[in-house]
Amino acid sequence: MHNTLTHAVTGAFGYSGRYIASRLLAEGRDVITLTNSKPKAHPLGDRVRAFPLAFDEPDKLAQSLARVDVLYNTYWVRFNHKWFTHAQAVRNTLTLFAAAKRAGVRRVVHVSITNPSEASRLEYFAGKARLERALQESGLEYSILRPTVLFGREDILINNIAWALRQFPVFAVFGDGAYRLQPICVEDLAALAVAEGGRDGNNLINAIGPETFTYQALVEAVGKAIGKRRRILHVSPGLGYAVSRMIGWFVGDIFITREEIRGLMEGLLYVDAPPAGNTRLTEWIRANAETLGRSYASELGRRQPNRQ
């Protein structure tokens, strides 16, 4: 029965949304996307009907979601910028949830983050918590997925760690580097999202991978796999951020933010929970060692104006 219903994915021409849409298409689902990206030359461009993320036109947004059974929401922003802000992303997502409710969407699968808290001083984690509460109070059925770091062919964090290891003779780690994270493969996250789309009732899942790393151990694992073992320098968060600003200036991007450094060092990318994914990052790095980090992956390059 579900195969005859429409599934909507935000950002199907982006990163995680692309993998969710691809898995739905492989299962024979009718898929639309809400996006501000241009589908030209995209592998999914002629297989997915695209509608604008018309946050400033709620009626139009609701019309786009008519006859949709499940909405998979990956929309968010990584940091504040002149093109976008966390506060704006929260307002936009609330508009999206309201449109889904008006359109009669049965279920929302929403991608959040580990350890969200409305009391957090970090806007990323506070905003995600606000949206979780709004979805839980909306009356919509939901599954909330809480991933930490995603890795995959188009990933940014792991790729750019490898890029930095290829470019520089040393690698700076903030503080003692002992804070933990649990990366999950983007394909595992997509499989989990699609499985949750077929469920009934409400669910909340810590979407973590099967391996836990300290940040320093993660850097060392990447360096070993690509043949670029580097000396690790332990630096203060302030100095590390200053160096990252210089790298960002050089590549025309935001390499890492103060909030991301704080989130890492406060252990917010770790939870004590069973893994939801099966793909081991160490094995994936070895399999992709020849191409990993050969070029820099730009966050701002993905988010030019008029793109989601």
C-alpha cells in the first residue's frame, strides 16, 4: 500500500536528502523534493519532482505537500552566516511542520542531533531541541533521528580532516583530544530514515555508528589510512580556532566554528546508546583512502544563495 503513496524529502539534491531519496526510489516510491537547489545535471534530477522550499508562502508549501504520506526533513544550517542563520532555520522548520500538518501528512521523519537541549548555550543544539519539542507537540506522527557526524562520499568533516592531513606537516587538536564522537554512514542514516517512514507511532533514535572514537584517535585513523601520519599538536581552543580561521580564509569557507569546537569538547557528539548503523568508519576510510581528502569540501560552496 505504501508504494502508491508520495514521499517528500527536503534537499534531495543535497547530501543526506539525496541518499534518502535514492533509497525511496529504489523501493519503487513516488518521491518529490522541497528544495531551493537547481536539479540540473543531478543524478536524481529527472526522477524526483521538485517544489520550492517556499517558507515565506505557507499556503504554497502546504499545497506542495498535498497527498504526501511521509515527509523526511533534513533541512538545517551548520552555522550562522550572512546567507542564513540558526534562528531563521528554526522559523523555517516550524513553518514546514505547520504546512505538513495542514496538508494532512501522516508522518514526519526528522533529522536532529545528539544531546539537544533548549537550555544549551550553543544555538545549534538549542535550536534542534526547540524543533523536537515542536514536532512532538504538533499532533503529527514522527520519528526523530539524532545523528552525530555523518560520513560518506560527499561528506565534509572526515574529508576535510584528510585534506588537512595531506596539506600540512602537523595537525592541531583542540585541548586533549579525548572527547568522543560516533560517526554514522550517510547510507545507514538513509536506510534508518526510510525504515522509520514505514512505521506507525512515535519514535526517537540516537542514530550513531558502531564505532566510538576520541577526536585524536579519529584523526590518527584517517592519517594512517591515507598514508599521512602527522604529528599531533595539542592547542587551546582559541588558538585552534584562530588557525582554522586562516585556513577558512585560504579556501574561502568556514573550516570550523567556535560552537562546533565547544560542542566537540563538551562531548555532545557522544551518547551511551546502541548503534543504529552497521558501517564501520575505519573500514570505509580504508576503502576510500585513494580519493579521501584529495580536494577540499566547501560548506559555503554547497550553500550559495538560492540553494538549500
